[in-house]
Amino acid sequence: MKDYSYFQMRAFLYPREEQQTADCKLYEMESLWFCTQKSVKRRLKQFGEEGKLIYTPGKGRGNPSQIVFYKPFQQEIEDTVKQLVQRDQLEDVILLLQLPIPKTWIANVSQEIQSLFGIQSSGQPRDVLRTARTRELTTMDPLHTSITFETVIIHQLGDTLVTYNQEQDTVIPHIAHNWESDNEETTWTFYLRKGVRFHNQHVLTSEDVRYTLDRFKTSSSPHSWLVEDIEQIECPTPFTIRFKLFKPNALFPRFLSFHNLVILPVNEPFDENKWIGTGPFQMKKRTDNLLVLQAFDNYFLTRPLLDEIEIYRVPIETAHSAMYEVQNQHETITTYQHKQDIEVGFRFLAFNFKRNTIVHNAAFREAIYHLMDVKKLWTDLGRSNLQEASSYFFWKSKHQTKDIRRVQSLLEDAGYQGELITVYTLDTQNCVEEAEWFKQEARKFGLHLNVKAYSISDYYDPSLEDADLLMMGEVASMDHHLSFLGAFLNKALIFNRFLSTAHLENLNVYFEKIKQATDWQTRDFWIDEAECYIRQENLFLYLNHPIKSRIFHPMIKDIQFDSFGYVDFRKLWIK
């Protein structure tokens, strides 16, 4: 962006600006622009010649210089955004709006910015979907990714050996066209398709599969539970891969369908900024503010109908209604398709048993159970459409009886002495509102809570484990049973990080039963038993099932939702 350094300066000086005039010292501009004092003076002179400002050097040593701007900063921001929108320079718009400027200014230009999102296809030979996200991306290395959006992107860039079919509750061929096991289900052999190409044109063989699985076996990946049963990997032929397990695992093919086990090429070191997989889309560009995915013409299955997906990072103030729209000045909002679904997953309040605090006391946890009345929370905050949770799965959830009259006596039984309890919550508006409500309710009973907000980008940081209580959400992939296991066995997720070793060992008895079960009913039975144990011990509290709402333009066809409730980009097309 040509004038970015000018807007950097204006944003930096704006807090001290009075009547479009600000004092500054040259060393401040040196630090801001990472350049010499000579370069600072040259830039200021240039801005003056362009009619942007009047620069008056400070008189005497140590005295500040003065800058007088010709136009109000807000007007310059709004005018520049509109010009960039007219020129279709969305990446420059996003860069500009990352500056520390008042959020109300962003809201004022949000309509112009939203006009750039959606399907860009009118008169063009390529169909491009523009969509938005409101945060920076975390890691996209399959070894470590545990956040849903990044996992969904990985699924667009790569492929697993097999995939899960929800309707049939079984795995179906994908990179592997067939497979078999011995009677004990300890040796599994998979037969690979020929001619499957990576984005670098390398042809996939069994060595690539072994390399991928070995990455998980030999690293500290939180997903190591997926491969911990593997004793040995053999490659009898370039298109045959054999796994020998330590113990029977009827779910092993399901494990290999897990999104993170996408196959990577053995001939190229993994680089998450130059992502090489076999998926229907390949990474064209990745910056802090933009991720571009391009259709892979040599994809071994059906090529995507979209040619390109551009995913921009935008301030949250501009994100409203910016998802999945079509650029068409003559359409009205009444023509849009509204899709609303209850998410398979739940929000929860977790107790951190890894800290030596009062949360280990069962009476204290029961007091929190009665205090955290989600129905009252919803009413007090003026919300509607509550889907109360008592299970991972909304179709199993039932109303949980709460008795606020028991809170005081339970706190006394627990020996609570007024100590400060720290509650962590996501830094979104709704989550902070819920935590503050919880804090106010607790205060009525002399329970002192300290609320701290964290960003999803902090999710992997060990500092999250300083929380005594934490509010978070868990969402399932298409494979609900495997997702249930992963919620506890994935070492990056909150349950594995917060539950005690004894709790996890007790739960693992149920998990082993699930892994050995050969039918849906038996697995579901053991899931119910595990959840019964969780509720009896109040290991964490089930809060509610989120309802996800989306708005789509009618030109967007075949809207299908993939794992974790996200749109399946592979199948979208434009009429």
C-alpha cells in the first residue's frame, strides 16, 4: 500500500492530536518506520509536497517538531477505504483497518467493505469466493492443529487414507481404495490408488504414508493417541501399506480418517506456509491478513467447482453479514437463504484439577453446578433459543435441575474461605458477558471470582493453565464417536490439560471399550457411561449447545456442511 507509512504515523499520533495538530520527536518516527532520521525527514517532506501536512522542525535541541494535518484523520480513513474498495484492493483495506484506530470508524465503512465479499463471477472466467475471519491463524501443521477452522483448512489442502461416511457410520475409500485386517484386528493392510499426485506433482506411494504416520509417532504431537497403537509400519509395495498394532483396535480405520492424518510428501520438508498435500485446493498465498486457496487441477477425485477461495482477516466490526455473499447491487437481503443449525458440541465450564485449589473439593464443584444456572443466565442477558446441555450431543441433553438455595451451604461444606478464584473466558462479547454474569451471581454468596479474557490465538499457551475455571466450547466432526474420544485424548484440548491423571485413567476404561466395540450401539452405550461418570463427579459442567446461523446468497448452490459445522468448499458452485 503506497501511503501506508503515512497512515501508520497518523494512527500513532492520533491520541495526542488536537485540532489536527500533533507534536512528535523524530526518534519516534524512526522506531515506527524502522528507518534512519534522514529517511524520516525525507518522508515528512514528501508528505508535505503531496499536500497531506505541514511539518515544522523543533527549534533547539530536544524540542519536539510539530505536524499540522490538512484533513481530519477519520475523513482520510473513510475516503481511502472507499477508493480502495472501488479499485477492488481488499488486501490494502484490511491492512489499513489493522491500525489502532477507533472501532466506530471501521463500522462506518463496513458496508463498503462487505460489498467486496462473496462470489466474484460476473463476466469472469474464474469463480472466486471471498470470505472473512476475525482472528489470526494459529498453526496449520497437522501435528499440532487442534482448532476447528485451521483443521477445516487442512482438510481442503490434504487427504486421509479413508474418509468417514456419517450416513453409513463407516469409513469409505479415499486415497486407499481397499483394506483388510486379520481376525484379531491387530494387522491392517491398505491398498493405495495409483496416480494420486501432491501439489508439487510428486506421485503418492506407501512411503509417503509411512513418513506421515512416523511424524506423529516420533513427535510430541497432541494427536499421538491416534497412532499410539501402531507397533510397526511396513511398505510391501509402493501401493500397499501395512500396520501392525500392539493390541486389537476395531476403530483403527476410523482413526486414519481423522483430519490431522492427511498424507504429506516424503520428498519435501513440511512448511506450513507452503503447504503441500494432495487436497482439492492448494495454498496459493498466506500472509497475516490473507489466505488464498486455489483449485488443484490434478486432484485425483472431482475437481472443485470454485476456482479460488480468498479468506481475509477483518476487524470484527466489519464481519457482520460478510460471509458467503454475492456481489450484486440489485439483490436485497430478503432473497438470502438463512440456515440455522444446532451445533454438535457444547459449551462448558471446566475445573482445573492440575492446580492445587479448592476445585478438588466435590462440595465446591457441586456449589458451582447449582450457581451456574444457564437458563437464568439466558433470561438475565435477554437471549433466546437456549439449547441447554447435559451431554456432548444435543439429542441426548435433558434439563438439569439447579437449586440456588444449596449454594451457600455447599460452599461452607467445602471450607471456602473467600479466596480468589480465577475464571478464564474467550474474549468475544458473548463469552465475556457470560463470565461477568457468573461473577456477579457468585458475589451474592461471597464467592470471589476474577475474570480474565483470552484470545483463541493463546489457546496453545501454557499460561491458560493458570486458570482455576475456564469457559470454552467443544465441537464435533462428522464422526461423532471419534470426536468424543478426541475431546479427552487430544493433549492440546482442555479436558486433557485440566482433568487429573486419576480422572483420565478412569475415563480411559470407557474409551478402551469404545475402541474395541464393533457396532454403533455398543460404542454409544460406553459413551453414555463415560458421561454419567463426568456428571456424577462434576468433572466439568455442561452449559449449552450453540446454534449456528449463516446467510447465503441464492446464487450459491449445493451448500453442504462438512466437519465441525463449516461449509464444504469442495462442493459449492454458482448458478
